[in-house]
Amino acid sequence: MRRLREWFSIRLAKNPGQIVLLAILFFNVVFLFLSAFIISRMSLTGTENFGFLESAYYTVTMILDAGCVSFVVEDIGPENAAILT
């Protein structure tokens, strides 16, 4: 454990930007998997057959494309959606 602390301290002193970049990357990956897990658990009736990777794909598409309404309309049905154009 002492060697790990020494290595981390040296890395932090020599190149703090690299440590910050790795921390940001780590938290983004954790956020992606956590949000995919939550979306998978909160699935609507009839969509329970989606797997974890498919939920992760839908999570990424809905985060990156705010106008990605087609997946939501497919999930809840067109009679339950009010889409203004």
C-alpha cells in the first residue's frame, strides 16, 4: 500500500493533468454503467427483454441526442405521447 501511495504522489507531482483526466474518464464510465443499470431497472412493461448493453446503447443515444424521441414513443406507445412539431 505504501508503494502505491508513493507512486500516486510522484505521478500527481509530475503530471497532475494526467491524474485529473483519468479521474474524469473513470467517473464517466461509472456514470454510463450506472445510468444504464437504472434505465434497465425502470423499464416499462413489455421492454423487460432489453439486455444491459441495449439499455446502455439507449442511454448513450438519449444523452447525446436530445431529439431522440423515437425510442421513447416506441416504449410508451404513440397514443401516450404528445409530440409538437
